[in-house]
Amino acid sequence: MHMNDKKEQVFENNPYWEEQDKNARQVNEKTTDADIKQADSTDKSPKVAVPVEEDDLDSNPSLDEPLPQVEVRKEDNAITFIVNGEAFKMIKVEGGTFTMGQQDEDKKTLSFTDEKPAHQVTLDTFYIADVTVTQELWKAVYPTADISQKKGREHLPKVKISWYDCRRFAQRLSKATGYNFRMPTEAEWEFAAKGGVKSKNYKFAGTNSLSFVAWYNTGNKPIQPVKKLKTNELGLYDMSGNIYEWCADWYDKDYYASSPQHNPQGPEEGQYKVIRGGSVFSTADSCRISMRMRHDPKLREAGVGLRLVLDC
């Protein structure tokens, strides 16, 4: 796919750029949306990322390893989990009905056929993490994990994790906490990004002015720590930009034409999984809430990570 070449340079409004980070990302980690999504019907795999062998989805050896200590703090509309001293918050998303996909009235916006038709979706209540899984949380769940940290670069999103890695992580966290963690469905992700029942129908997650909420179009500047920009209506950070986020669904470019209204789960099978949200490597158009991307679930990509969801 050839994405829109018109790029917005707006980072003078963003507060967190550090001069020493300019060349921190290696060239071989670069990812563009053209590597991931294509506008035509050809079936080509991304040309970047590190492959991991596909294994039995029901096999997770890490469940037999000693589990981390967990503390749970419940609030009215959120649950905070503290795993080996590392805290993260799950925000309650009240169920409701919304219009999923690109709406025809927004004719000035770049869109693709897989974002249509716009259709009504009704979701049950669920919880979603206010940030993507960080390196610190990954290591809290997997104490032997090898993560790279530099002073002043704490709480970076954990990337280079396959869809299968994410599924195993959620399983291990579920066993440790007694709660059912998982990846969001594509519909849950979009509903949460829109702000749920509090939505103001923004193009991006929390605004129509992308630079206030998203790291994107950064050139050679790296992925940024979480919680540095503004949130959307639900208090969720970085739903647009910074890193793409894995969804549970298999990808089908024509799925919207036959999607059920209530709690759609995506196709029963496929070759690719859905990723959402845009990244630091994306143009503004790719950070739109309705933008859909596909990615090989076996690949570990420099710009793709995980946001957790929790059943009520």
C-alpha cells in the first residue's frame, strides 16, 4: 500500500522530545505503514520484523514457572493491579452501541475499503488498560525477561512481541491475578479509542488535533514513554500513535459487510491479525481511530505492542 505522502510536522507542540534521542533507533528497526498494510487485494507479508515459530496456542510453559506477587485495588470505575511492585490501571468501559468504521460523511479524510461499511456495534462492559504494557510490567510478569532500559527512558511500551507472545503474557497474568486478561477485540479497541459512551466523535483518540495526544511521523525519533501526552475521553493514553496494538481478531478486509452487531469477535480464521492505532513511524492518516492494519501474528515488530483488556 502507498500511504498518503503528505506528512504533518507538528512536534514543536509536543513537550517530551529529547535531543539525545534523535538517532537512538536503529535503521533496521524502521517500520512504515506501507510495510504493513496494502490498499489492493494482493496478499503480501510485511518485509520487516523478526519471525517467531508458531506453536500450539494452548501450550504455555511459563504457567508452570513461579508466579509474581499481585496486589489488587478496586475503585468505582477502575481496578489497579500491582505486580511485583509495578502498578497498572484498568479503566471500566461501560457497554453501549456505536458506529464502527469510516463514516461516509467524513469525505475529506483518507479512507480504505476495509474501513467500510460503517455499521452499528453493541458491546458489553469491559475494562481496558490506560496505557500499553510497558517494559517494566513485562519484566514484573516475566522476571527473567531481557529488557533494555536507559536513565530517563523508563516506562517505554514493550514492543517486538508477537501476537502469540501477547497471548501467553495475558494467560500468565490471568493465572497470577485470578482475572481474565486478554487482547481486545477490534470492536472493543475502536469503541475505547472513540471514548466509549463519553465519545465526542473525534477523528483521533481524544481530539481532532493529533499532536496533543499522539507521537507520530517522527522521522528518526524513537518510541516514547507512556503518559506523556493527553488522554482521550476515558482517560486512555496513546490510543493514537506511539505504537500499534495487537487485537484478538483475525483480519478480513471484507469483514465489516457481515459482522454481527453484538460483541463481534472477527473471522474464525485467517492469515493475519489486526493491529490498531498507528505508531511513531506513521503518518497522521494512519493514526485515525477507524484505520485498520494487518500483521503476521508470528512476527515481532519494532512498532507493535499490547494493551490489555479485562472481562467484567
